Amino acid sequence: MASPFQTRKKAVDLAAPVSRVSRIRRDPPPRVKVVHPHDIKERDARTIIIGIMTFALALFIILIAFSNAAGWSPSQYTVHIR
């Protein structure tokens, strides 16, 4: 019978309690961006203002659409300034 080939690798002993450290090089984690409470309040205020303005614009567009559907137009009225 032929003898098996000799391998050059060491056998791994899984029962050994020694833990090996990974040798894979990794990038360090990115730095945590510091956010000031003032910046959060500013962003929230801008978001609220934009939301109110878009809601008002939507209501204005709906009002114009209903007035056109009813046949009413602002040009039907004349304004006299004394």
C-alpha cells in the first residue's frame, strides 16, 4: 500500500483553549460625528416651516381648483380705490 502524502501544514487542535487573534487588517471605525442640540432644533424648525408652507400651498391649489370648477373667477370683481 502507498503511504499518504505528507502535508506541510500543522494540524489544528480545536480543543486548545488558546484563542488566536485575526491577522486581517481592517480600517478603524469612522469617528462619530458630534451633533449639537442647537443644530437639531434648527433643522426641526426648518422642517416644520416647510411642512406648513407646503400644506398651505396645497390648500390654495385646491381652493383655486374648486373656484374654477364652480365658474367663479376673481376677475368678475372690480376694486375701486378712493
